[in-house]
Amino acid sequence: MSISIIYAFRNRDTHRIQASLESLVKQYLELDFEVIFVDYGSEEQYFEPIKNLVQAFDFTHFYSIGHSGLLWCKARALNYAFTKVKYKSIFIADADVVFHEDFFKQLSDLDLSQSFYLFDIAYLSNELSPEDVMNLPFEQRKHTHIHDTFGVGLFPKSGIEKVGGLDAFFHFYGSEDEDLNRRLINAGYQKKKAKGLYLQHIWHERYPQPKDNLLTQEPRINQIMRINQAHMFANDVRKITNTERGISAINFYTNEDAKRLAKPVTQFQISNKQAEVDMYLGLHIKELVNEHEIVKFEFISETTPKTAKYKIKQKLGKSVPLYYTIKEVNDLLLKQIIYQWHNHNYQLEILPEEEKIVFTLERLDK
């Protein structure tokens, strides 16, 4: 067996990647393999260290796509990796996964002719740092529990191509992996469970759902995990196999594309009045971008009037302007990006202290 191992990465520390890649170096069974490592828009303080680390291993191929103004989309990063693999067997890895020395031997016994494989994985204790993981033997690392994998697995390249790769609808966190598995099953592939415990997951904090209710510099949408899950279930009910947002249907942008966004043709300021926000998100942003090619939009927060006149009209049931909170504006905008503008080149900047959101969008010409 020859195998391509792929990683998607953004804004993480280098130590866990080092632990993962070094565990591949220690494999007992010699196997033809490559690592396709895709950085998707890491900020500068993360990008250079991870690039230097990954390129120090002779079996790796490092690619940089996306830019920091785009929302995190693991599906898009992995789809890019699929276009670069040279072997017929693909293992989707993760930045937090380390491998037992006999992992390649386990893979060599698996038949991928019409199947894909998921694995048991041990979740390591938060007492173990990535440095501890590198210094301790596999069997001596304390874990809290063992669970099935969803996204970490071994897949036939032919199957990935048949279903179009991952669905790039999924942003932030959750369900893109299980959706792929369900579509492969719909396409006639069998999901199988590999025997033995050969994978471990380095501890990190779970995706902080409570913060989804807050306006933060890092983009977040309230209920995003449920939105992703609802999309996965809808795909499954419809027995979808080949996604319309897969490998061949999505655009890949780079930092060079981001430079164009720094020079918008025109810009508009939008208050948080509900009617104004709804009008721009529903119609005018699209029309303005089609007209001007690159447009910058600033969403600002105006306080609800506290005048006696406003309060009296409101109490009497008369028409008064209604206002979204800037967090509500944030969620409406980000949902629109995911639903409508995910294939565009765009730049998003959230400024919580100023209660302002800056969104620059480029016309989609392809």
C-alpha cells in the first residue's frame, strides 16, 4: 500500500504538529507515503513557524491557500489537499493526532476496494502537553476515554472523487466529516471499523459554544453546530452523494487575492437599523458588488433612541425604527456569507470594542 496523509491547519501551535509528524517518522513498517499539509489562512505569527517545521520533514508537501479574512472552512482546505495527492489511498489526519509505531502495519491489512475505515482513538489527558507526548512511549500516555473517529479515517481516492470531496457549506466546526461518510455510504461504499488502538488525540479545549453568543474578534455564529448538523441531515434525507460544493465547484484564494480587497472601488456605511441591515443583506450588497467589483461595507452600531417621543410612539404601537444588536448583525452577515458568498473572495474584520464589522466583498467572475 502507498498512502497520502493529509492535514488541514489554521492558527495552531507547532508542537502538536511536530508530535504528529515525528510519530510518522517512527513507523516500524516502511511504506511509500507522503504528507499533504494545507495551511488555510493562518495569521503571520502562526504561518512562518508551521511552514518551517513542516518543510523540515522530507516526506511533506506544504501548501498555503486561503487568507486570514476568510472564515475557517476545513472542508475547503481538505478539498484542496485532495487535488494534490498522488496515491490511491488517502488518510485524513488531524493536527492533534499522533500515531502508534505499528500504524502503517495496521493500514497495510485494510482493503479499500469498496470501503472506507474509521478508527478507535484515545483522547489524552490534559495533563499531557505535546512535548510530553513526544517524550513518552505510546502505551505510557494517560488517556481519559476512547472514542470512534468521524473525520480521521482511511478513504479510497476513487470514492472521494466520486462524491466530490467534502461539502464546503460547512464552516467553523462540526459535521463536515460525518456528512462525507454518509454520502460515501449513499454512493455504495461500506463504512468499516479498523481493529486495534493505534491513534491518540492530544488534548485541547473543546470548541467553546458559550462564546457563540458573544461578539468576538474571532468570527462566531450562534447555533453554528446545529446549523451544520441540520445541513448534514438534509443531505442524508435527500440521499445526496455528489456535493454541489465539492472539489471541482469551489474557488481557492490566497494572500495575493486578499491584496485586491485592500483597494475597494467604493464603500458604504450601514447602521444596525433592522430595515437597513435587511435591505443590504437581502439585495443591495449583491447589486453593489456586481456594479463596482470590490466594495467595502462598514456595519456600525447606533444606540436605540431614548427620547420621550420615541418611547411614546413605541408604547402607542406606532411605527418606529427597530434595531438589531451588533451581535445579531454579525450572525446575519456570517450566515449570508455561508449561504450566498462562500465562493467569493472576501475580507471580514470584527471590532468588538468599536461595535463595528467591516466586510469587503469581490464580485464573482468565474
